Amino acid sequence: MSVDGTERFSMKTAFALASIVVLGGSISACKTARSAEPAPDSAAAPAVHVDTQNVTARMVPKYLLVTGQLKSARETDLAANASGKVLATKVERGAKVKAGDVLATLDVRAAALSAAEARANADTAAQQAKSAKTDCERAKALVQSGSISQAEFDRMDAQCRTTDYQVSAAIARSNLAAQNVGDGVIRAPFAGFVAERYVDVGEFVMPNSKVVTLVDLDSLRLELTVPETHIGSARKDAPVSFTVGGYPDKVFTGSVKYVGAAVRASTRDVVAEATVDNAESLLRPGMFASVRLQQGEEKAAIVPKKSLVTRDGKATAFVVVDGKIEQRIVQTGESFGEEVVALRGVSEGEAIVLAPGDGLKNGQRTK
């Protein structure tokens, strides 16, 4: 083999090897490029079938939100009308009583003796008056026959009138003494709850000493403060609805019975008062209330209650927009049976998902 042939073979071999290296590098680069491309999203949620309903809108009551405080319609500090030692206490704090129930009794034996004496004196005075009246009738006949003088008759007639006055006074003293005996039993003037008891057995009480505080809880007063710009909402007999912290899911109702005659200069509001039925005895005086006063009507979106779920503690709905699920936080308002007002979050005409399951996700496609 010649030198030129050998050189040509070596050059061919070198070129072939270089081509293999370049080809290998290209293949490797292609593999690297393909491995750098994003893989399909295997975690993406599959398309789902959902049942939807278009959000409707209609006129619903519009409310003014104000604050209020509950107060008792009747709250009385019952005091003793007689003096004496406390013999018995029949109630404790928190006890429910009926009108006429005995709350406490006093030792009024001295008053009972005085009552017996006064009654006897009244009987004696009545007998004396009866005898004097008989004498006066006889004297009238005698003066007509001339047996006694007119002056003598006038004296006897005055004595008769005096005995009548004495009878009236004796009866009054007897009645007063009997009342003192009756005052030894302290009774509830109306049905209610015992808020406080101030006396114990063995204590000596005087007239006007407080014995118990009695509160009527069957009917309460709700005191409202209404801004002067919305005074028209607080008209007499207007319905009110409210909630209290102790029962946040329960709505209580009442009606306005009083509206203040003047606007308070310092706060630019008026005080109104509503009566509240408390037959269940759930409410207590002193509770603060979030109150709604109706202010006419407004148009609002209405959604089925079954379209709402709770996510992260908030009312949530799902609507279908361009074939995809959108998760919305919804602010709800008044309920009407199986429907509820959506104040924010969805609009009239949107397709809202009915009964969304736990697996439904934001951005998920629909079939």
C-alpha cells in the first residue's frame, strides 16, 4: 500500500469517527431536550358532570341593621310591709314563681294579738253604738211628747253620732291590724323569676326592707338606637327581627311600640322600643341584640340552600363559567324556605351547581 493510500484511509476513518461522535451528541441532545419538555399534568382533576340551575332574582325585604339591648318589661324589688323576724324563705335565686306564690313569711304574732284586740274593740264599739241608737230613738219620742227638753235631746243625739264615729274608727283599726298580719306573708304580685333574695331565716326586717327582686321574663323590652337618617324605619308597630350571641342561629321577633319624641343631640339618633315575646324563656335582660328593621324591598339574587357548602368556615358556591368550575364565597341574607338570598358572590343568570360534592375543585372542567 502506498503512502497516499494509507493517508486516505486514515482520513476516512477519522471522518467516520467524527461523524459518529457528532451523531451521538445529536442523539444525546435530542434525548435531553425531550426529557426537558413538561410532562402531562397527571394530577389534573378529570372533567365532571354537574347539575346546575340558573340564579334567579326577585324583590325581597330590605333591612336596616341596628344594635339593641334587652330589658325586662317588669322588674320589682319586693319589700316587707310589716316588721318582724323572717320565719321562712320559700325561694332561691333563679326560681320561677307564679302570681300569688309565697316568697317569705315573717313572725307577726304580736301583730296577730293586736289584730285580735282591735277586732274586740270594734265589736264593743258596735254594741255601744247600738245601745246609744236605741236611747236616741226613745229620746226622740220623749222630746215630741214634751217629757224632755230639746237641749237634752240634742245632747243625746250628739252622743249617738259620736258612737257611730267610734265604730268606724274601731273597724278601721281592726282592718289595719289584720292587714299587718297579712303582710307577714310576702307573695309574688306577678309570675316571673327571682333575680335576687336579700333576707335569710332569722333576720329581722322592717317595713320597706327589700326581700326579693322579681323579674317578668315572659315579655321583654328591646331598646334600639336608630340613626336620625333612618328614623322612618322605626315606625310604631313595625316588625323587628334580631339575634343574640347566646343563640346565633335563632331569630327572635317583636314589634316597635315606642319611638322617641326627639333626636339625641350627642349621638344624632332616636331611641325606640319594641316588645318581645319570651315564652321560651331563652332571652335575658341585659343581652345585646343585632336587630333588623325592614326598609321596604330590593332586588336580590336567590339561590337554593342545597347549592351552598361550607369551605374553610365560609358559605361557598360553585358556578360554571365557560365550561369550568369557579369557586365563590357567598354572603347570605334572608332565608325563604329552601332558598336563601345571596347578597354577594353570585349574580342573576349564572349557572350555580346544585349539591356540590366534597371533591369538586376550582378550575375543574365540566362535561
